Amino acid sequence: MTIDSISLKDLLLTIRKEMADAFSNAYWIRAEISEIRENANGHCYLELIEKDSSGKLIVAKSRASIWADTYRMIKPYFVKETGQELKSGMKVMVQVSISFHELYGFNCAIRDIEPSFTIGDLAKKRQEAIRQLQEDGIWDMNRTLDLPTPLTRIAIITSSTAAGYGDFIDQLKKNKQGYIFHTTFFPATMQGDGAADSIINALDKIYEQQEQYDAVAIIRGGGATTDLLAYDEYELAACCAQFPLPIITGIGHDRDQSVVDMVANTRCKTPTAVAAFLIEQMDETADNLLQIEESLKSLMDEFLKNAHSRLRNNALSLSQRIHLLLREEKQEMERTQGNIKHSISLLLMRQRQRIKESNVKIKNTIKSRISEEKHHLEISEKAILLLSPDYILKKGYSLTIKEGKIVKSQSELNKGDTITSIFVDGKKESIIK
């Protein structure tokens, strides 16, 4: 029996022709980018997927490509319109032409892109995060916390290389009023993939020692809009909203507020603006103390004025009553003055105690660090000593030198060679026989 058959190549060429005839037009499709990479020739290769309504199960998948000539036009256009670059996890609407190749299989060649679709999806995710925070009842939690007074112990979440971090610290240290701020640096990735998780980890560390701080400052320098998507993520915003310490943001951008900005206790545009805000808070605290002092002085003056008036009104009274009234008024003045002095002394004593405790902590930290480094140096010194040639020679070993080089194998020696043997107490020459 003869079975009709064709070669694999003929089958695939037939499929290629049929697909070319059936899909001659271009199609606009909606999909999510699961993978994307550029090669040295300027071509961009992607994997497009579609998920079910739950957003967990992939129901469709396809390879796609943007050839270099097209990619050079699409990429800057998309960045300009959306403020971000194409990346994994992004939903897009693209115009594609369908092709099939007998060697490379099925492919969607992307010819155009609609930025407004992606912008709408990002805006939708942002609104969903806001709605979820409000439904969870945590939207206003951090924003309604009272800022402590004085506000001087600040936990700072940022990158050590973040633009503006140095200026932030410098501005706090060199404030004209001479306020002393105690800052602790908690490093985190401040932009791009992984930024949200990194900032959450830093917040977790601060939470473990929250009693040591008055507030948390999340700061970073300016950057592209694409660098700030992490600050619209629900998980990070929820962590900030529920944090027990007031959060002050200085993320460094002028666009609409991020979701993290919205739930934070206080939003400033830049790191230096956060520093200015902290100094202003201390100015207000100082002004309040001055007002209290002025009020106390005014009350004292008013009290004295009333006392003198009462004395004048009773000038015609009997001498005994005058003396009694004077004694009572004097005692009242002394009690009031004593209370005032005690209150001021107590306030000053608390401030001195806080400063003293901070100095002790700093000194203890420095001593601990010096001790650790000293111990590390001692261990390193012992390790170097154990590896030194003198130590090895003292153990009864010797070194064999030929023409100024150490002999590591007997195969390096030939008859008639002159060698030098080095011992712990000297050296001897020998000739190989």
C-alpha cells in the first residue's frame, strides 16, 4: 500500500503561503509584554501574552518583533507620550502583521503602537490602588498622625547615590538656627523594578526600632516618570499608609502626586524641600516656646499690676489688714514664680537629657565599631603570620630555588642543575646528579 506524503518543508511552505494569503492585512491587538530585549543590531524581540480575568492564568502567547527601522521611531515616540520605556508587565496596543517562516515559525511584526492605551492602563492601576486603600480604611491613617515636637530624630530611606541626599544632610547640619537633627540612613533601591519591595524592607527595619525616631523621610532626586511607577503600587502605598510614624516624602518630581505622596503625612517635592520643612517645624516649635515665655511674662505682669491695684484700693484699711494682704500676695507671687521656674527647668532638663542620651548612643556606636575593626585586624594579622614563609620554615620545611625561582615539581630539575635550599637558619647550594 502506498501512502501519499509530503516533506516537512513543503508542509511549512504551504502553511506560510496560506497564512500570507489569509492574513495580508495589519491588525491592532491588545496584549501584555512578558519579555523584551534589544539586540546589537537594534532589533527588539518580545513575548506577548494575554491573561484570563483573574490576571493569573495565561490564555494566549506569541513571539513578536520590532525591526530596527521601526523600533527607532516607535521607542522615542512611546517614551515621549507615556514618560516611560517599554518593559515587562506593561499592557500595550500594537499594530501587527502576521507571518510564518518554515525555520522560525509564527511571528507578529509590530508596525505601530498606541501610547494612550498604556497610559490608560497605568492610570487604571493607579486608581485601583487608590480605591483599594480607601476601601481598606487605611487611606488617611498616616496623614492624620500628629507630627511630634520637637521633630529632630529622622529615619531616612534613600539610596546612598541618590541625587540630593548629600544636599539634604548638609542643609540639616548647617541650618542657621543651630538646630541639632539626629538622622539614620536606611539604604533602599529608589527607582525601577524592585524599588517597592526595597523600600518596604527599609520600613520594616525602622518599624522594629520605631521608638527611636520621630518621623520617616523617603527621599530621592529627580528622574524620569518611568522611574516613579513603584510609588503608585498598592503594596508600598499600603505599607506607608499604615506606618505608625509620620512619613514625609521628597521624591523629586513635579508631576501629579504619586499614591505614596497622597497617603504620606506630608508631601514635599524634593529632598531639600523636606530638609526645609523639618527646619520650619523646629522654627514653629521654637516660636511656640517663645510665645509661652511671653505669655508667662504677660501673666506675671498682669498679676503684679492687679496686686498693686488691690494694694492701692486698700490703702485706707487698717495696718494689720494691709500687712496680711501683702503677705498673701507675696506668697501667691512666689508660688506662681516657683511653678513657672519649675516648668521651665523641667522642660530644659528633658531636652538636656535627650541630647545626653543621643551623645551616649553615638559614642557607644563608635566604640563598638572601633572594637570590631580592631578584632578584625588582629584576626587578619594572625592569618598573615600563619601564611608567611618564615613560619613555614620554622615548621621544618624548606624552599628549593633554581635560577631565582621556587621549584614546585621534580620535573623542573635536570642533571647538573645548581639549586639552593633555604632553611630557617640559612641556605645551602646543591648540584643535581
